[in-house]
Amino acid sequence: MAMVRTGPQTPGRRQRSEGKRADILTAATALFVSDGYELTSVDAIAARAKVSKRTVYDHFGDKQALFQSVLVRVNEAVVATVRAAIDQELTEGRDLREALTAFAMRVATEAFPSSDYVTFRRLTSQAWPAPPVPVPASTHEQPERILEDRFAKLAADGEIRAGDPHWAARHFTALTILLALDALRDDPAGAAIPAIIANGVEAFLRAYR
């Protein structure tokens, strides 16, 4: 039997395909968060996305691959938020105390409360059985690594004394952002966050300057 060859996608057809893919990811994200991985079926995802089950398989292969794609999508959104905060707050020539404070405040008040961060935490939690596949490699670009790179530049420029930027970034995060996250769990309004971050930045600078 002769193979049926399909021509290149037209712009309109490509746009419709990308729209369906986005709809599937959105539907899958909502169902994985609300029902968990094991209880979410491809049929339910297809119904919510208003596409056929075959369309889901055509775009993603299987449910495990779809779950991985959801993780990648949400992680990329979180990373983009943190990267923007680093690029726009930890700028060259800015007073370091002011820059570190502004960066930590922005992450605590924008990245943590964001639906993308909450979704990523829910999807990677152990509240329900996770798929028996490794986390996609692209989700390994975590905010901590981006911050580590910027701290390496700060050390190279003489702004901080850090023989190991990895540990400098971890110490900074522990003194500021992680404490702010703990405070947000008890007080979603975040009234204590400015003081937590100010004290954390001061402690970090005493150790690394």
C-alpha cells in the first residue's frame, strides 16, 4: 500500500494545531492538580480540552509524556519570573543591599504567590502517586542555578566574597526567600516578609562582604 504523504502545514493549520496543544496542556494541568496523576484519564483530558482522545495521543504520545510536558510548561513559567527578577533587580552598579532586598521581595511577593509556582509545587508533591518516570531534564534549570550564576558574577566583580557561589546562593535563599515562604504559609498576607528579608540580607552581607 502506498504511503500517504502530507504536505507542509499551512500557517492556519499550524496555528490550530498549536492551539489544540495549548488547550490539552491547560486541561491536563487542571486535572492533574485537582485529581492527581493516577485518577486523571486521557479521556477526561480530551473531554475538558474539547478534542478527541486521538488528538491527545498525536500531540503527546501517552499520559506520562503529557505529564512531563505539563511540568516543563509550568517550570518554565516559574523560571521566567525568577530570571526577570534577577535581570531587573540584581543589576550592575546598583547598591548591593538594595538590589538583594528588591530581588528577594519580588520573588517572595510575585513568584511564590503565583499560580504557576503553586501548580508546580502541587504537581511535584507526594500527595498522590507520581508517574514512574524521571522529571524532564528541562525542569532541571531551577531558579537556584540562575541565582548561582549571578552570584558568581558578583563574586568575580568583587561585590561579594564567595569562593563557592553555589553555597552563597543557597545561604542567601535560606536567609531570605525560604524564611519568607515559611511566613507565607502562616500568614498569606505576608506582613512579616519585609522584616524577614531585610534581616536576611543584612546577615548575608555580614557573612559574604
